[in-house]
Amino acid sequence: MTSEDSLFGGRVLICAFEGWNDAAESASQVAKLIAESLKCEIAAEVDSEDYYDFQFTRPSVSFNDSGDRELEWPGTSFMISTDKDPNLSRFSILVGTEPARRWKSFTAEILEMIEDREIEAVIFLGGMLADTPHTRPITVNATSQNERVRAEMNIERSSYEGPVGILSTIGIALEDIGVPTMALWAAVPHYVHNAPSPKAALALLAELEKMLSVSFGQGDLADQASEWERGIDEIAENDDEMAGYIQQLEKNRDEFESEAASGEAIARELEKFLQSEEKPPEA
């Protein structure tokens, strides 16, 4: 199959949201890196006043180049590539913060942006907390509810039932209007989720590039990932309880891999992560 024949060979939107779907900022890191690599420009934005609770997701203040203080509000931006390479100019990026309210209206607004720009397929990026050691390769699980996507990409359909994030809400709405979607989730070690994980972001980006047969450029993610892993190693060296826990996770991971069941294992981790939420986000 040529790239032109692929469901993802045309205009593709790559989508990530900070928040519940973005453990260790793994997904949003990738979306922002790709947007920078493709020299993306903002084509549309969601009005943050309509969908965000600023006491929960607060704006931040910084100094601009002129030395003046300016506010940056949480929101969602639809960005289009300005890269001259036709194989890269076809990509758009949707990145933002998961909304706190009015999910149905938010989803409708996102679908309107997608339809206006004649997007032909959407890829969702996510990060989940899992019982996995930081010393092993980060596993990325790919799923789709679209039969043609599953056949083309040789991936599975998610069997999960339970609370979901905004990615699933938008994904179901897209499938209802005939836009094929795929989701890639990186498994992030739960004991180091408070800081950004360049190792998880690198794994997610590498899997995305492999599935699309493109190169967005990985920047210095590899160096950052090595430094991140060394930093956790140093902490574990001075914490016998943490070191013992990591060794047990390594043993469990190796047993899964020896049974050639890593894909099933990470799918179970995804379901466990989602089911661990006591209640779903409010729509």
C-alpha cells in the first residue's frame, strides 16, 4: 500500500490534551514538538472563557521580550503546518488543556474546525500511568474503533468500558461522522509521574513516526530521556524501598515479555488506569 492509499496519507490531525489524558506531559510534549518542527501557525482557537474553570486550571504570567508582564490563558489551539515539504504540510496539530465544562459544545466546536479544514483522519496521543519500570522501554499501545484502520495498521480495537477523557469524546463524535481515528497511549511509570517524562514522549513520537512513515525530528529528546532515567536511578540508589519496588516491576515486565504478552499487558494497564478514576469528568 502506498502512502497515498493509506487512510493517513492525506490531511491528518494530531491531537493531544494536557490533563487527565496526559500523564507526565508525554502526549502534549510530542504535539508541541511536532508543531514547532512543522513551523505551525495558529488557524483557530477555542474561547477559553466558555470551557475552563480558571480556579482549577489557572492562567500563568510571564515577561515578554519587552519586559512587560503578560497572561497566558489555558485553551485549545488548532495549528496548521507551514512546512514546504508536501508530505509534512498535510499535518495539523490540535493541542490544549482538557476542558472543565460543556464537553458537548466543546466537541462540536472542535468538529467544526476539523470539517472546515477537510481533515481526513485524526490521531490522538495520550499518556497513562502504569505499573511499569522506568528502566525498560516505554510501551505504546495503539487502538482504533475503525475497522479499516485496524486492518491497515494491524492494531486492536479497545474493549474498555468506563470513565473517559476528552479524547474519547471527540473520537466517538468523529467516527459518527465518518472520520477515521487512531489512538496511541504511552505507559508512564506511575511512581515518577509528577515530572515531565521525555522518555515517554520519545517513545510516543517514535511510534507515531513509524506508523506514519514520516520523520518530524526528535530534537534532543533522546538526551533528555537518558538524563531523566539517570536522575531516577540516582534517587533509587538512596531509597531501598523504591529500588526494591522497581526490581519487582522489572521482573514482572520481563515475565510479560517472555510470554509475548506485552501488548495485552499494556491494554490491561490502560483499562486499570481508566477504571481507577472514581468518577468521570463532568460534561
